[in-house]
Amino acid sequence: MDYAEVGLIAGLEVHQQLFTEKKMFCHCPAGRYVKSHDGSVLRHMRPTLSELGEYDGTALMEFKTKKNIIYLLNEQNVCTYEMDDTPPFLVNQQAIDVAIEQCLMLNCDIVDEVHIARKQYLDGSIPTGFQRTAIVGVNGKLPFSGREITVLQVSVEEDSCREVSDQGHLIVWRTDRLGMPLIETVTGPDLRTPDEVAEAILLVGRVCRSTGHVRVGIGASRQDVNVSVRGGHRVEIKGVPQAWWARKLVHGEAVRQVNLLRLRGHLAERGFKSGDDIQIRHAEVTNLFAQSELTILRAASFEHFCKDERRRPGFELGNGPFCARAVRLKGLAGTLSFPTQPDLTFAHELSGRVRVVAGLDQQPILFHSEKWPDYRGSLDELKRVRKRLRCEEGDAVVLVWGPTEDTLTAAEEIRLRYVDAIRGVPAETRQPFRDGHTDFERILPGPDRMYPDTDSQPTPVTRERVELLRAGLAMRPWEREQRYSAAGVPTAITHYLIRRGGANLVDHVVTQGADVKQACFLFGERLKFLRRAGVAVDRIPLERWCEYFASLATTPLLRQAWQQIVRALATTPELTVTAVVDQLGLGTPPRDWRDHIAAAVKPALSDAYSLDAERLGRLLMGRVMPELRGKVDVEEIKAALKREIERALKR
């Protein structure tokens, strides 16, 4: 795909958890994850009228899902604030400080007062139905590939719950993550290719990591990617967990939007120009499949499915007896197999809506006339369905099944999705998958979802506070890259150091006299091997690293024994480097080291399969180095071996 030709643009919303002791609006500990719970709460979300007397479209959609929402509570990390039973405590000032640091990193204009607002979230992920959030900085800039990305805003907000399961009409959340502070960095729609999106995610992540006050690990950083093409609408790919996912996801969304615009033109050519032109008829056809080999459409099969999945009426299951419902789409034959995402068709768009809104999630969710299952008597059964619906030649058929009321909801959602297809690309939030495809999650909320939080007082941001944070600000990632690159450090190592927190360690030991390149290679490359081998290198305190590099300055020979020294320090971090060096006998050549080399030559001659001097040298180096590494310089050992080998071969 030529992304410039289709007008692809993308922007980011990067969410990064902050490393604070407490949550955002209460005194519960942050970062304490659990797998058990002491109690649970069942709730339902209901839409309410705004001050203008209107309902939010997202709220209405969520209400149609008829979700039962269960929250799992553990007394170690939840209080009555999370359950919306008490007002918020004063906002966590430590979190605001980290957000200010992020703003300084990005050259944002910092607000004079931090005002808490409420942002509607009606999917059940937050028990209050809204997230408390506050803008801290605006109008920032981020250097990127020879140009600048605009940073629209940096906000500080509370995190949502962790999803445990989502089956039918029941969604279960664990509340241990709820209320943890995070910052949201929102960029402008300045990215033009999937590769740029992936690189920008990593860059914003490096900015966050550079502050040194953010959490790391799975789930600590998540990104929402906003994507559109020329003629389309903004679509938000929600919760992209890793940057490399973004390449396939953005490409797939670009393909999807281009194809949906093509479908809009195709429908217009066939006379479908407004929502009134979409006509459906639906009917219950359960009896037509009572003896079918397509057993999934039998009531007994659905009962077994519910029993195996432990689905209960009034919780996971909707109302009414089992029903197989067929929907006639007048004049829409051929559109169900119209391509959308790579390897997917428009029928997948319908199944996403049916799964989310109607709660019918038994795979494959629906059947349709353009890809009807192949089994004995399948075509005859399809003909009977078409006859029941009084279908004509140009009509398409979709079949859904489940509790009766849910199938009625599904039929209406199928119609509404076709209405959206006439308009082109619907503005919606989509769920990402590892292979690059997305699925419907919910309608994209409107701009009126935020409003002031009257329970929280504003926080003044003084010049003194900002300047104090500026004085302790770490080096920006692009400044570090320039500095390390000038010292001969590869970019990949620099990025690793920033991501893993090693860059601050490098900068500290360099201020104590260490060589930049040596420090970068040690912390950014060599220690990886030891970590993978289970060596507890992170136990080594900063003081020991400073001692280590100081010892290299006086005794360069010790660099060759770095692994021995580091292993010893990881085992006994209370010992000084000098004590470790003495304990290992490093830094001073043994008196008899030349005799040790001479004694090793004779057995090597008998063991070697070739008497080539170079091969013998390599064999002997492998044998003598474990004893002499860090005690005698490698070049001296090589020279001594060469002399002894020449003498032995002359004999």
C-alpha cells in the first residue's frame, strides 16, 4: 500500500504507569497485584441525560449490551474510594511531579493549576463510570526522524481495572490496578506509516523511562493508536501492548478503511444512499435445524455449551429460550464477502457487533449465505431459510443463535452496521490482536465525555516547583543518543540502556571518571548475559560500580576479569571491589605463570589433531586463560605461548 496516496495519518496516546507508593486518589498501595479476592460487587451501568438533555452514544451502546459487571476486591489494595462509596482523597502530588517532569522532557507549556476532570468510561472498567484525569502540559514537541512530532497534551490520571473474563453478558474485573497513577502522552496525527508509529511508540517510551519514575514490565505501558485515511474517520486501536504489534495493526486498519470506503461507493452504485435504504426481515428458524447436521443450531447443543462454559441465566446468558434467527438483507448479496482487513470480509464487521452488543459469543458467532458451512443437506437447509424469509435473488442471509432477546438485538445491530457502511468508516474503538487484525470494541466516545470533577480541588503549579524539578531532570533520550554515539556506542545499546534504566547508572559512573563507551557496553550489553544466567547483578549497589571503574583506571588488567569480579560482587555485594580483587588474586601476575604455560604445551601437542602453530595457540589459550585471566595481560600470554609452541615444534 502507498500510505501517502491513501492519506494515512496516525497519532498516539501512550499510557505509562508511575512508580509511586500510593494510588492516585487514595492511600492504598500502588503496584500490589493479587490473584485472590476477599469479596465481590455486582453493578450495572445505566445512561443518564446530560445537562443539554442528550444521551451519549457510547453510553447507549453500552446499555444495549446488558452487561452484568462484577468487581473482585482484595482488602490489601482497595478501599471504599475505588467502589465510589466515598469521595476522593487529595490528589497524589508525587504523581503530578512525575507528570511535570514528562512535560519538561517534551518542552510542553505547563499549566498554572492542575484541575481534575471526569472522563466517561462506561465499559465497566472503572466502577464510577468515569476516570479522574487532569491536563498538566500542552503544546510540546518531540524530535523525530529529522522533524518534530507535536505533543498535544500530557495528562495524569488513574488507571482502570484488569479484565479477568468477558463471557456473554458478564464481565469480571480485578481491582488491584484500579486507581494507580499513570501519565498519558497524546501526540498529534503526525505519523505517516506503520513503521513511524512503531518507532514513535518506542521514542515516547524512552522519554517516560528517562524520568526514572515509571513502572516497567508487562502492562505498565500501553498505547492507543488513532488511525485514519483520507475520507475515513478516526479509529482508535485500543491497548496495543508492544510497539512491534503496531506495524501490522496500523497497516491492517489502513487497508480496512480503504476497503470500507470502496464498499461505500459500491453500495451507492447499487442505490443504497441513506439508512432508510437498508431493509431487513428476520424470523425464527429454530425448527428448520432441529435435525440438522449443523448441531450448533440445535437447542440441545446450546444447552451443552452453556453447561460446559458454566453460563447462568441472568448472568452470562440473556433472556428467552434458545433461538436460531435468520436475517434477510434485501438487495445486499455479495457484500458479506466484500474484503475489509487482510484475509477478512465485511461479515467479520457484523460478527464483531453481534459479539459485543448482543452478547452472542459462541464461535463462529454467525453464518451467512456467501460462506455457508459445507455439510450434508446444507444447501437444502439454506434454501428453506431463504424461503421462510421470502428472499429474492439479490438478497443475502445472516444466521445468528442464542437466547431469543439477544438474537433480536443481533438482527438490529446487523442493520445498523450496514447503515454505518453507507456512511463509510464508523468512528469506533477496536481491539488489537497479535496477528495484526482488529475487532469491534465500542463506539468511539464523543468530545463531550469530559467534565469538571467537583469533588477535587485544583493544585497550583508554582514556578519554584517547576524549576526544582527541572534542576534534577535527567538527560533527554535524543541528547543521550547524541552523546553516546559520539563515544562510539551503537544506537541499539543506547536504547536498551534508556529502556532498562541503565543510562542513569552510566551517567553516574562517568561523573566519577569512568569511560562512557566502557560503561555503556558493560551495563548495556555484557550484563545481559549474566542476568540470563541467573546472576543477581541488580544486587550490586552503585557504590560498588564506582569502585569497579576506579579500579580499572589504576589496573586496566582487571577489565579482562570483569565477569569474575561481577559474579563475586553479585554474591557478596557488601564486599568492596578491592577485597574481591584480593580474594580472587587478580591484578598481579603469579610468579610461576610462565612455567604454567610451558607445562601446558606438551599435553596440548598430544591432544591436538593438527600441529599447526595457530591452531595450537587457540587450544592453549582456552586452557591457560581460566587460571591467568585478570592476572596477566592477554597479549603477554599470547607472546609467551607463541615462544613455547615454536620451541616445542623445533624439538
